[in-house]
Amino acid sequence: MAARQTHETQGNHTAKKERLETRITADQKAFLLRAAAITGRTMTDFVVSSAYEVAVRTVHEHEVMTLSARDREAFVATLLKPEAPSSRLRKAARRYAGSRAR
């Protein structure tokens, strides 16, 4: 599926200037037409809105970390009172700082 989507605003309307093209099977097309008809939309509107919803959800899931209450409490507690670095960590930090100075 090749896609490039940009929207340019003209007044209160969004001008759709980009195209999205894809090849699908006859069965896929029939199923998409059926789903679009059930929702009272054109196949194009159904496909674009469905793809956009999935894209938004996918990006959100990738960018947002969701923690359980227990994990959230542990995370905040660690931020508020971090443990002192171990000797191995301090040694690694010195090695890293030395390699960056060169």
C-alpha cells in the first residue's frame, strides 16, 4: 500500500489532495463494500477512516507507556528516591566519559 497523506486547510474544510492506492483481492473488496454499506458510508470513506483509526491507535500504543498501579508506584518511588549507583555503574560511566573526551 503506497500512501502519502497531507491535508491543507481552506477555511473550515480540509482539502484532500493526496491519493492512496492499493491492490486487494475480490473477496477483500466485497467484504469492505459490505462493511461500508452496513455503516452507511462509501467504501473509500470506510477504508480511509478505518485505516486512520488503526494508525492513531498504533502510534498512541507505541508512544505512550501504560503502567499498572503497582508498577506506577514503583516507578515514581524510584524517581523520587533513586538508589546510589553501583561500583560497576560508576566504573562504566568513567569509561564512557573517557571515551567521549577523545
